[in-house]
Amino acid sequence: METELELLDPVRVVDIGTEKVQVRELRWVDTLRFLEKLAHSIEHVLGAQAVGPDGSFRLNAEKLREAVLSSGELANTLLAKATGLPQERLDALSASQALTLLEAAVQTNFREDLLGKFRGVGQSLRGVFTVTANAR
């Protein structure tokens, strides 16, 4: 069971060889940049079915994971921001080490509770725009 502190600052410690690497939740500014890249990747990887008729994205954890894993640039961005490792260190990782870290980064940054918050914001915005459109 997660403690309150883990929810406020989720960190996973991952062993890669003899090194322990901390994998953290992205900062808000990095999350925004990552989501912008992710939106383009989702549309490219999954096609228009990932985009709702109102322009919204359907947040499905499995589809998000698939989009991240299928894009090298997205995966590298997520690894760099979640681990804080310099690019030279990331480039030197074995495939197994990189995938282990990527799995932890995806689990940390695409948790159901976090995705639920995004859904909640989207629903709130939809409600605001619906009320505004109906008020005219």
C-alpha cells in the first residue's frame, strides 16, 4: 500500500548492474513538454481513433505505454527527465538496463491515480465549455 509521502513524491529505486538509479515523477513543466510530444506520437502511432471528435485524447494507460515504448525520442526524454541521468550515461546503458529504467519511469508517470487527475481536469473543462457554449 502506498503511503501519503509516496503519493506526494513517488520514487522508484531501480538496480541496473551495480548502480542504483532513482526514477521520479516528472516535474510539471517537463510533464507539459512530454505530453505535447506524446500527443503527436499517439496520433502518429495509434491513428485518429485515439483522438475524440471534440479533439480530446482518450487516456488509456496501455495505449499510452505503447506510444511511449514505440517512440525512441519519447522514451529517451522520459528516461532523461525521470532519472536525471546525463545523456552520455543513458547512451551507455545496455538495452536491458534502459528498458528496466523505462518500465519504472512509465509505471511512475502513468499511474492510474495520476491519469485519473488528467481525466478529471478534462471532464471539468468539458463541463465549462459545454456550459459556455449553451449560454450563448
